Amino acid sequence: MSDIMINYDRFLSKAALKSQGSAIRKMGVMAVRVPDMISFAPGYPDPAAYAWDEFREITARLLDGHQGSVLQYGPTRGHKPLIEACMEILEGRGIRAAFEELMITTGSQQGIELVGKVLLDPGDVVLVELPAYTGAISAFRNLGASLAGVRQEADGIDLEDLDRVVSRERAAGRAVRFLYVVPNFQNPTGLLLSLAKRKALLEYASRADLLIVEDDPYGALYFDDTATAADTRPMKADDTEGRVIYLSSFSKTLAPGFRVAWLAAPEPLVSKLELFKQTEDLMSPALDQHVICEAHRRGVLMGRLPMLRRFYQEKRTVMQDALRAKLGDLVSWPEPKGGFFLWATLPDQVDCDAMLVRAVDQRVIYVAGSAFYVDGTGHNRMRLSFSLPSHEKIVEGVARLTAVVQAELSRPTAPAVHA
Ligand SMILES: Cc1ncc(COP(=O)(O)O)c(C=O)c1O
């Protein structure tokens, strides 16, 4: 390696200059470096739940066959039988989408970014929830979008606030392009958008002439003790006007390493998304698409979903019980009815960003709530992901977190400075 003497800032685009690493990724790196760290930070599935044997067998067969398409360039929209498999999955969720309305993406993250590229000019407004998924916030910010936050209630986005924000942005002369929402077990709050609000949102999008980007990686992972499949019905299923762009993924159910996801949208939009995808990666990885497709054909996904729901429900319960026992009088949270996340609110004087340094000393980490807010709030909140650690680690991690929070509350109070 040469000693780098150049300051590259003068070569960087405005977007690159402004861009910052994701708080969650930084946490992930930290977790790996510190021995015995218990991480509640990244929203990773637990590898113990992967279909290892089936994947090994499927991959070996695919490679044994010496079939060119398995390792060849293929269509940008995706491997045809996999698109057909996604149509079947969508039908199970109440969505009837034609072949032309689907595209496979390299993770839903790519789908989110492509939607931004196709719909946004710099300065255009994207509506996001307060709080919202950081991967979407970063993707839209990198494209120069202006992000307008809309408050949440216990049953999801606050519709009155939505209308207020849209009117405010339009009155200021800005183009409001779309609303980005995660209706099922939202990242980071775990909240479930009520069915009544889903209907109202569709009506509002029609009245206000907006598009909705519905991101649904967690919908299949509802917990039977508190939610049913009917509670997770996507808005796309009732989208009679073609206003919803629906994204879903195999990351949380099969495995994220395959990077296989898909989107469903009206055909004119999918055509544009395909053109932009071509310049990003030409196509999603062929072997990965074949493996996922074959796993679906063999019923691996559908067959495992009941086990996965129980598996993550148990982890959720272990985390809730531990929190209730140790921190019940200091911390509150909405019960996660599915997905990977528990969203904790601490006493107002706690600054979860500042406290993170002390949590690392105690070998436990979380994601500070401020990472998810586009309006600079959320200082006393944290996202605790229960999906990856074992039951024992969850219990031990909550004990460590308890020590951190208690020490924080007994610190002499400095005047808090919050953005
Ligand atoms: C809400 C949400 N959308 C999209 C993604 C990205 O998923 P994928 O692995 O399919 O890119 C995630 C991953 O954590 C997520 O939580």
C-alpha cells in the first residue's frame, strides 16, 4: 500500500461528500471485533434456522448438471421460473400480479434504491415514518431527496400528520413523490399497520395523487400468539389504481446471503426499473436465483415458515420476559407481533447515542434510535434485535444492558443537548 497523500474530497460528488456510513453497519463491525460482545444491533436472521441441508443438496445438483444458465448472464428482470414462483407467493398474500409486473432484485435494498432512481429528482420529497428503516433513508438521501418525517401511532402512521406534512411540503413548492412504508413489523419499531389504516392510506394516496412504496420483508414472520396472516395483508392486494410498488425479500426467511428479492409494480414502472437495474448489475446473481427457485419448488420456504414463526416468537418472548424482569419499570415498548425488532423507549434523560460507548464497555450493543429519525429526534430510544442471539445470550445481554441503563440513570445529570 502506498502512503495516500491526496485529499479526495475535491474529487467527490456532492452526494458522496454528504454520505455517511450506516450506524447499523458500524455496530456490526464493532460486534465482531470485541470478544464476547452480545449484539442486539443488526437485523440478521439466525443461521441456526437456515435450510443448510437443502441448500447443499440443491446447489450440488445445480452445479452437477453443468447447465449453462446456472452460471450464465440472464435476463435483467430475473430467472423466469423464479418470477413465476414469486407470482405464486404473491397470490398467497392476496396480490394478483402479471408476469410483466414483477422483477427480481439483488436484495430489496436494490429495489428501494432503484425506485428512488426512477421516481426522484434532487430536491423531491419522500415521505417516511418517524422512525423509518435506515437503509431506505440513506438510499433516498444519496439521490438528493428531501425526507419529510410523518409521526407514528400505536397502529402505524398518523394519517392526520401525513396530510399536514404533504400540505406543508406542497405549499413550500416541493414535489412530493411517494410515501415509503413498512406496514408489517416495521424496522425499527416492530409495529403492525392496522387494516383500517391500510385502506385509508390507499384512499389518501388516490386523493393526494401519491405513490406508495410498500416494503414487506417481515410479513410472513407473524407470531401466532398475537397476529394472523390476515393482519399482514399487503396494501398492494387492494391497490385498484396501480399506486403501490410492493417489495419483498427471501432474506429474512431463507437467507440474506443469496441477495434475492423481488418487486411488483405497474408494468410501465417495472420497465423503467429494469433499465436502471441493467446499469447497476445487469442481472441478479444466477446461481442464487436458481437455488431460491428450486428451494421454493421443493416447498422449503412454505414448509419452514411455521417453524420460523415459532423460532422468532420464542426469541421475542425471551427478550420481553428478560426486559420486564430487569428493566420493566424503566423501559417501555410495543409488543412485537412479528419480525425481528423490539423498540425500547427509555426515560427522557437517557441519550442512547452517548450511552452506547458505555454499553460497548459492558459488551452489549444496540442501535441508537436517532439513526432512524429524519428529524433528529429519538435520543431516548433504541432498537433491540432479538433475531440473531441465542436465548442465553438474549438473557445475558439484557442483564448487561440493565447495568448500563442503571449506571446511566445514576450519573450526575449534565444538561442534555439534543438535535
Ligand atoms: C425494512 C427493510 N427493507 C429492506 C431490507 C433489505 O433487505 P434485503 O436483504 O432484501 O436487501 C431490510 C433489511 O434489514 C429491511 O429491514
